[in-house]
Amino acid sequence: MLGNFSYENATKLYFGNNALKYLNREMQHWGKTIQLIYGGGSIKKNGIYDAVVEVLKMNDKIIVEDGGVMSNPTTDKVREGVRIARENNVDFLLAVGGGSCCDYAKAVSISINCDEDPWEKYYINFEEPTCEIVPVGCVLTMAGTGSEMNAGAVLTDPKSHRKYGHVFRNSKVMPKFAILNPEYTYSLPYNQMVSGIYDIFSHICEQYFSGEDDNTSDYISEGLMKSVIHSSLIAIKDPKDYEARSNIMWTATWALNTLISRGKKTDWMVHQLGQAAGGYTNATHGMTLAAVTLPYYRYIMPYGLQKFRRFATEVWGVDPTGKSDEEIAKAGLAALEDWMKTLGVTMSLSELGATEDMIEGIADGTRLLKGGYKPLTREEVVEILKESL
Ligand code: NZQ
Ligand code: ZN
């Protein structure tokens, strides 16, 4: 492990099928007026809304409703959330939902006491918050993004077709606590469950496929990858297998709470490509990643051959006997492809609504990062996007 780094994680987690009881304890620490943030209504159907409201009422909280957070939350919705928060002078933002609600809560939290426009300040100019941040808590209902234990927030600006993430350095952006009850994920539709599973796997890959040193983070990553593959194959057959769903939820958190990026440069180009495509298609996040993964990895594989070889043998159990390094690495990506097909994730951008005439715009919206095995040029981005169509 050759990097210099610090490690801190400010989020307290409560995990398990009894986890909601700790919301009561947490609510005793935070202010009176709670902005209750949720999505398009799933929590009203599965009973989570009622359970959360009961705890808030027990603690004499004033509840300020802020529902309708869409998947891939938009800049306009964040501006609306800021307005709601200011008008009601809220003390705390409680997100009840998936990564979209949690990201949205963070984006609102850093904008309430800030005069500048959130999109301009945080996503175009990449500034850090300078104002007082209103605290956020999260009751998670979907496993995938890791937003429950990190300082990232991704927004979409439909007018400019841009979808950008910002991982803030200020640990005050992180949720103060997150409640993770794996049973809450049972009601997810199948495509959201597998999209979340693929998102987890992609997060691990983004950090794993970088660097050439012998790094503890890579060994942890391999363990997490094996766990998510194993549990996914159980969950797709029996979505109510508690053990599998709990492993998936826990893996999601560790895949992106910054642990496995310690001492690593990290790549993140699958996410840059996928998010740029999401800016045009508004497609489900994990599916956009699935659509670009294989064209991208097949393209960069020769530049990081030894790591792709290791991925094949350590994660997928490819037998190296009698094979060249390239053959082994290719067999690893073939195994990944088989698993993706077994899950049923979307394997092409056109199935997500992208068309040939969007390619240049998607390429413009793709941030070119330099931490992976082959820093891409814009021309290479265009080729990979065409390959992903
Ligand atoms: O809106 P509702 O009605 O709640 O329905 C949601 C939504 O339609 C539904 N859902 C969630 N929990 C459910 C449920 N339906 C039934 N039962 C439940 N228990 O699932 C749909 C997707 O939810 P969403 O929150 O949008 O999904 P996800 O958790 O994948 O979040 C996606 C957003 O997170 C960003 C993505 O770009 C995207 O904007 N990301 C955030 C990251 C971070 N903060 O670190 C990293 C990720 O790479 C990602 O970019
Ligand atoms: Zn992701």
C-alpha cells in the first residue's frame, strides 16, 4: 500500500430488521422541525412512511412534507426543496428512500443557508460548502448507491442534459445516521434490485481497477465482489432471502463509504460514461453502468492486464492453467458478462433510450478522469459510447 491518506467516517449506522427502533433514539438528538423527504410513493405502499411518521410524532416533531423526489433528482427539485426548508425553518432533513432521496437531502442541506445556486456552485464550479449545513439522516429503502454513508450527491440538470456527481470533502455533508433494514428492500421491483446490485459491483470495480501496488484495499474489494455475486444469485431466485438481501445491503455501504478507495487512485470512468448517458436518457443509474461496462473494460484491459488477470482468477475463479495472461483476463470479463446476463441488467445504451445522434452530446457530458489504466481521449469516449449503443 503506497498511498498517503487519512480515513474518517462520520455516519452512524443502525443495521438489521429492528433498525428503525433507533430512529427514536436519534430523533431525541435533533431539532424540532423535520423535513420528511421521500420519493414517488413506494414508502406509502409498503408501510415505511407510516412507521417513520409514528416515530416522529412520538417525539413531538413538526413534520414538513417533501415528497416526489424523482429517481435521478433534478436541479429544479433541489431548488424547490431549499425553498420548503427555508419557508419552514427546518432543523433536520430525514430522507426515506433510495440513493435519490439521500443525495437530494444532501444537496438541499448544503444549499439552505447559501445564496448561490446549488447547481452552479457545487456541480459546475465544484466548490465545497461554505455555509452552515443542515444535518441529514437517512432511512434507506434501496441498496446500491452507498449514499447512506458517504458525502456524494448526484444531480441531473435536464435543461443542459448534464448529470454530475460531487463527492464533497467536508464530512459534515455525510448523513449523521442511516437506518438500514434489509427487509425494507423486499418491495423493490426486480429491475431496481438488480440495478442496485450492479451499481454495488461497479463501485467496487471503479476503485479496484487502478494502481499496480500490492494494496489491502484490493483484497477487501475482492471479498466484497465475491459476496455480492454470491448473494445476488440467491436474491434473484428468492428476493425475500433475508441473509442475501442483508449481505447485499451491507456490501453496498462498504463499496462506497471510501474504505476501499484508501491508497488508490481510483478510475470512475464507467460512472462518468454512465452518468453522461443518464443526462440524456434519465435511465436507471445501475443500468447505464451495465450498458457501458464491457465496451470500456475490453478497451482498457490491455493497459491494466495484470489487474484484469487477477480479477479473473480471484473473483471469478478462472483456471489459469495453460492460458496466456490475455486469455485469462478475457475469461474474467466473459464471466462478468455471464453474470450480468443472469441478473438481467440492460446491456446496451439503445435499450435505455440513447440514439446515435446523442453520442456527441453524451461525450461532451463525460468528464475525463485520469486515475484508471488508460486515461481516455474524447475520441476514445465516442468510440466506447458507439460500442455501447
Ligand atoms: O420514488 P419511489 O416511489 O420511492 O420509488 C423508488 C424509485 O422509483 C423505488 N424504490 C426505492 N425503494 C423502494 C422502491 N420501490 C419499492 N420498494 C422500495 N423499498 O426505486 C426507484 C429507484 O430509487 P432511487 O433512489 O432512484 O435509486 P438509487 O438508490 O439507485 O439512487 C439513484 C441515484 O443515486 C445516484 C444516481 O446517480 C441516481 O441519481 N448515485 C449516488 C451516489 C452517491 N451518493 O454516492 C453514487 C452512485 O454511483 C449514484 O451515482
Ligand atoms: Zn453508482
